[in-house]
Amino acid sequence: MVTHVRANMEHFKSESSEDIFSYMDDSYGNFWKLLLKQGYFKEAENLASKGLDKRKKILGVEHPDTINAMGNLAATYYELGKYTEAEKLKTQVLDARNRILGANLAATFRNLGKCTEAEELGMQVLDASNRILGVEHPDTLRAMENLAGTYETLGKYTEAEKLGMHVLDARNRILGEEHPDTIRAKENLAETYKNLGKYTEAEKLEMQILDTSSRILGVEHPDTITAMANLASTYARLGKYTEAERITIQVLDARNKILGVEHPETISSKANLVATCYHLGKYTEAEKLAIQVLDTRNRILGPEHPETINAMDNLAATYFQLGKYTQAEKLGMEVLDARNRIL
């Protein structure tokens, strides 16, 4: 049986079709099992070793098929009495599976809102990656980034800041300032800074992000527009309302043109401009925009959606500043009534 299969394998080696290579990949696995079962351990070792090298080269070291190939070679080592090599390889297989499955499960927990479970698992994944791969391996940095995101959701901003700073520093050095992963690390850290009330630090990072995005992606790319919106929000937090107004107008114009006037992000930009105009004392402009926001949210979201109620509240405040006390009172009563019903 082994002799017959070996002859067929040699025949297919001469073929160059990708389909044949795919067939061969499966066949090697089946032939390895046959060799092991029939006691051809040395030949099985040679085949398993070649299969592992091939998968590492084509699929990468952490692909499930590569990890399975490592398990095959470990099993062969065991049959040959090479217990030290078998143990070493089986430990690598177990660690790799724990890290990959752990990272996936942690992400699932986080998406389900089970943040305490996500935190516990994320810490385990990070610890394993640190020990096995090293502190600056891409997978370790990704595990840090994920855990920082979980900390952010849990309101553990100091812990998120510490991890976020480490990720950004490493990616700056290894990948460079303009790599997408580095930019994402800046975005995450800027958000953490804002949650900590460190608006000056957030402003510095967001200015860098906007500069990089504008140069590489262009001023009308969605990522650039988002970077502008984030910076405008930080300017508003810092009381730099003139700068916030200037950028928010650009964001609103771009989103009107690209996304359309009723897209949620367009309406959100308009609502932000209402707040900025209000703080600048431009109550007439704020009123005009606030009416538009309320009308759109009423139609799209309904009168009792939280964002619609917030829009009513903003318009009521603007009416009050304009001395339109009757309209302000009427709308304010509607806001109070709606919130009482919902809450």
C-alpha cells in the first residue's frame, strides 16, 4: 500500500498546476498518516518536516494549517523516541492555539459587552505573547492594543493610557510614523487622553494624524474628514471655538457632498456646529442649524429617540439666548416630558 501511494505521489510531483499542488497538500497529510500507521517513522518525519516548512513559507507561522503541521511533526518525533523535540514542538502548538483562540474569544466577549471576561482573557493573551513572541512582536502589540480598548470600555483610562503609549512608541520605531497601524495607535491614544481630560496631549496627536492623513490619503478621504472632526471636537473642549468652527464647517461641507445631507455623520457634524456657534454667541446661525438637525432627526429617528430629544434641548437653549422665551419654554417642556416617559 505504502509503495503504491509513494509511486502516485512521485507522479504528481512532476505536475505544475496549482490544483495539483492543492491536491498534493492534502495528499501529503494523508500519506504522512499512512507512513506513521505502517511504522515508516523516519520517512514520516521527513515528510512532516517538509510539510511544515512549506506551510510556514506560504501561510505563515500562525496559520491553523501550519500549527496542525507542527502537531504532525511533534507526533512523529514522539514515535521516533525524540521526546525532547516532541515536547518542545507540542508546547509551541499549545501556546499558539491558546493565544490565537484566546485573542478571538476576547474580541467576541468585548463585542458582546462582556468586558470583564474580555479583560481577563486579554491579559492572559498578552502575557503569553510577551513570553513566547517578545514585547515588540506585532501580535504582542496587537494584544496590547486590544486590551487597551477593553480598558477604555471599562473606564480604566489610566491603564489604557499606559498600554496605548507603549504600542505607539513601538510602532513609531518599528513601522514608522506614517504606517496605518501607527496612525491607529495615535487615534486610540488621543481618545484615551480625551477621556482623561488631557486635551492638550490629544490635540498634539490629532494634529499629527490630520497632517499625515491629508498628505497620504487626500483632504476628502473619509479618514481625513474623521481626523478633522476629531480635532475640531478637541478644540471645542479646549475652548478654541473659532478653530473648532472653521474645521467643523469644512467637515460639514465635505460630508454633505460625499455622504449626503441626511447621513448620520453629516447630521452629527451639523449638531457639532450648532454647539460651536452657540459657544461663540452666534445664536441666529445656531438656531437655523438646530432647526435643520431637529427636523431631520424627527423624520429619520422618531420623536423619542435620545438624539432627537437632545436636538430639541439644543434648540430650546438657543431660543432662550435669542429671547424667544415662549418657544424655549414650549420645547423645554416637551424635552422634560419625553425624558420622563423614556427614563
